[in-house]
Amino acid sequence: MSTEEDDLAAAWGAALEGEEESGTPAPSPTPDATRVLNQAEIDSLLGFEQAGEGEVGKSGIERMIHSGLVSYERLPMLEIIFDRLVRILSTSLRNFTSDNVEVSIDSIASQRFGDYLNSVPLPAMIAVFKVEEWDNYGLIVVDSAMIYSVVDVLLGGRRGTAAMRVEGRPYTTIERTLVERLICVVLKDLCDAFGPLTEVEFRFERLEVNPRFATISRLSNACVLTKLRIDMEDRGGALDLLLPYATLEPVRELLLQQFMGEKFGRDSIWETHLARELRDTAVSLDVVLDQQVMPLSAIIALKPGDRITLNAQPQAPVKLQCGPVALFEAEYGRRETRRAVRISQVLRAPSEVVGT
């Protein structure tokens, strides 16, 4: 039993003793109105004690806070793209470092942009890149272990030994230059990973060490966070790829596909069959010799034997119509014993007729 529960029990016991002495009924046990929750109780209420344990350990309030996020699983093609990135990046980094490199995906999750910036382990290098075709930005975060591993392997460090870290100082120009070369390799491979889906270019813009200077989106906006693990024998580190959902919005329809090349609501077999049947459909054409406007009373007064005089001249062109749509202009005449028309002009193109 905690100290606070002991104090509450003691107060309740004192109240009961006062009731026995005075003969008045004791009040019902109510919690102290002035009691303030301690930090442990606040963390328990908000669900921060279970951070890192997944959805199972989250409280109701924390679930409500995170309910506005969109899960990356609603964009199934992203997982295929990142798997492709891992395969391409493994080969590229082997050529880049001349060492045995293994790249793996630790996790793919949705997270608020502000929450991620606050959780970036410092020191780190944050690369801001721009997606030209989508007119938006993304981030690549390289942790300190990966930075020193890349510097060590590129400058000829002895294999089989862990990279030496020198904390508490700013990164040198050489370290920034080598990390920038690494980021350019990652961005090129990311372009190749998106290649089968859409043509896109990821252009490196700047390198930051302070997360506040790497703000590319509103802090409350949702992002897709991909954590990559890069191992180079006894060295290695982590590399985070952050893409806001606003950046992915131009290709959202493509990322919703369950597999590459999926077509929504279309069936090519049915389209081919429908087109073939339409071409074989019989269509009647009417030859319009003349058109007149008559009052309704004159039409009602018509009787068998009455004649309607046409104003068309013998050599005047006539129109061929399909229903109310005029398609051709033709010359009227005879061929052997049959009346015939010869098309002289197309009034409407086939595409216009289909659109109508």
C-alpha cells in the first residue's frame, strides 16, 4: 500500500472515531478535492509508460491522440518500393564503400512530424531533399554511429574494429562532405526504387545538424517513417527516411495499388470485347432531303393524298443523319435502278460522335 493510501486510511479512521464520540453519522469517504496527480499517475493516464510496446499497451487517451494518423498499410505499394530500395541500396553501398554492406528495414510506421523531430537522437545529420515532380520535401536522418562508420570506412579505417566516436564537437567539413556523398547515393537509389511506379527525381538541398532548421512540414502533419539498418561487418548505424503524406499526395492513387500495374475499375478483356461488338453493331442512316417547319394545325389537317412540297433543288447536297446527329454531307442520285448518295464531306469526326 502506498503512502497516499496510508494517509487516506488514517483520515478515514479518524473520521470514524469522531463519529463514535459525537454520535453523528460519518460522511461518506470522498477523495481529497485538493489532491494533485503526481507525474507517475499522469504518465499512466496518458499511456506513456507503455511507449515502445505497441498498440496493446496504449491507453484510451493515447489511442485518441493517434487516431488521426493514417497507417502506411493503406498505401501498400510503399512497402514494395522500400523493399526494392533495400536491394538496390545494398549493391550501391558495397560499390561505394568497397566493403561488405547489409541493408535491412527495421520498421515502417506513421508518425507525426513534430513527434519525430523531438525524438531525433543527437548528434545527427539531417539531409533535406526536394522532390521536383511533386514540389515538396523529405528528410534523411543519419545517426552518429552511421556517420563515424562511413567516415572510418571511406578514409581507410582498419576492418574488424568498431568506428571511433568523438562526441561533444561539431562535425568537420570532411565528415559533412562524406555524409553528403552517402546521401546522394541513397537519393539516387530512391529514384530507381520509384522508377517502375513513376518518374521522379529526389534532389539533395542542404545538410542540417539542428532539427529546428529541418522543418519541412507542419508539426501535426502525418509522415511515413522508414528506419533502415546498415551493417558493415563490425560497424554500421541507422538511417531514417521521412516522407510527409503531403509529399506523397500526387502519387497517392498509384501507391494505393495492391500490385504493380493494377488498374482501378477497368477490365481490358471486357473493353476489347465491347469495342468489337460496337463495331459490328448495325446503325441506320437517314438521308434528309429537306426540313420544314409547319404549324401544328396544318399537320393535324393532313389527310391521305395530300402532298408536301420539298424545297430541295435537284443537285443540292443532302445530309446523312444518325438520329439527331448529322454525320455526312452527300450528293443525291441514282446507281443503276436504285437511289443512292455519294458522301462528299464529313461533318463530324468519329471521336466527336463517340463523345456525343
